[in-house]
Amino acid sequence: MAESFSDRILALPKGEQVEVYSPAAQRSRGGAGAWLESVVARASIGMGVLLPGALRDVWIGALAALGRRLDRRHSLAAREFIQSALPEASSKRVEELVRGAWRHLPRVAIESAGLSRMVGHRLGDFFEVESCDGLDEVLAADNGAMVITAHVGIWEALSLPLGAIGFSPFHAVAKPPSNSFLAAHMHRQRQDSGALMIPRKGAMQAVPKVVRAGGAVLMLLDHRARQKPVVVPFFGRPAACDRSAGVLVRRVKAPLVFAACYRQEGPRPYRLVFSRVVLPEDLDGLDASQVMGLVNQETERLILACPEQYFWLHDRYKGLPRDL
């Protein structure tokens, strides 16, 4: 692994230090098979970046069709997920969203690749911002915050506008891909967009340090937790949620800012929406399950605002009954 991906320590403004995400320190697959897999993935994304608009859409459609053909299991999981979130949706609507989810995933990867270089300092030409009550006060206080989002819209692009409007220094908690070559590539791409990465393992110690130093931390909390979860309703069904995140939110005692970045038609291709600010005192007396219940309610709102741009392919309810 290149020297630039060795373990590093980030010095924070108020004297704290936190270990920065390093692909070299993560357990991931290497070898010829992983390298070939990464080459194919990066070439597919690179092709999409180079193609003009109409041809790019064709390429994204081809990648989506291949994914659906090779991985029927995730299409089945998506149908179940959508039917829970949108119980009144027709079967035609459900299938449209399943196909849309397969298209949306490569679109996010392609649009995120090199976005920081394309946007440069012209953020106002690309991002429209929709504020909410309490946001100005959070930014003016400059005391750190936790930004919560879901895998909706172009989530990989969030660091660009968030850092520009005052959530700085900007960090994100992430788990790397199991492929070591892809992990290193994604790390470089995320750094280019201005995000300092915190490994999920160790976040309980790192996130409070970042927030105390005045930084912002992004967390995506809509996927199934695998280790010691709390079971909390998500779209009306029991779902395994991240217990440690619920504990962390209470421990940090910083504002929670819920946001998402959606694609849109018009002169500005992206719309950054802040849906709600939750202050630390609003969480007093809540345990981890109750905190995650609040998080789920707000992330549901972000998803339902634009279900066509959500990652429905995640097997959200795996291993749990429909009712408890």
C-alpha cells in the first residue's frame, strides 16, 4: 500500500487528536482476484464519467441490468423493503423502484467520481440549499455537530456543500469495502471531496474528540446493524439498528442535523436539504433505543421525500420477524 495510506493522526484545532481512517489498517481482501475486481469496477465508473449525458444513461442502464441479472437476491430484498415503506404502492410502482435502485447505485458512483474537481469553487452553480429551523444557530455556535443522513440522493457528495457552508473540519464515519484496492481508491476520492474518514471500528472514541474540537461528523444510520443491535421500528417493521450510534449520540451532546443531497432537474443539479435540527437537551432521558427511534423517524422522512433515489437493495429486515 502506498505511503500516503499509512496510519495517520489528525491534529484537531483544540488540541485533541484522532486516528484517521486508513485502508492499510483495515481487514480486506487483496490478491489478483481482488485487483481484477477493482479494475473492472473502476473502469465501469470511469467509462460513465467520460460519456456524455445520453450515453451515460445508457451505460448506467446496462450496468443496472447486469446487476439485476447476477443478483436476484437483492431485488427480492428490495421488494420487501419497498412494500414496508410504501404499503399502498402498486406492484408496478414497486418494480419501478427496484429497477430505479439498481440504476441509482452506479449513478451515485459515477457522479461522485471526480465531482470535487468538476465543481471546484463554483458550489453555488451546482447546489441549491434548503435550510430548516435551528440550522443558522448551529453554524454560528461553531461547537461541532453530528450530521445524520441515509443512503438517499447522492450521499457521497455531501462533504462538498456541508464543508463550504460551515460544517468544518468535516469528517465521516465509514466502513471500507472488503476489496483492499477499492478501499484505497474510495479513500482517495473521499479525501478529494474534503472528508476526513473515521473508521467505524473506533468511532466511539474518535467522534467525541472531533465534535469537542468543533468539527462535524457525518453518519449514515439507515442500514442493518450486525453487532449487538437494538431492535427498533423502521417503516413500521422491527429492524436491527446501531446500538453504539444511539449511545454515541447521547454521549457527544451535540446537535443532530438531518440532511440529504438529492439530484434534481434544472440549472443546479443538486438540492441539499436540511430537514431537522435536534438539540442535545431534546435527547435528555432517552436511552439508545429511543434515540434510534428518533433517528429512524427522521431518516424515513429523508427517504420518502425522494424514494426514487434510495438504495432499496439493502436487506434491511434480515433475520427478524414482521412483528415482535
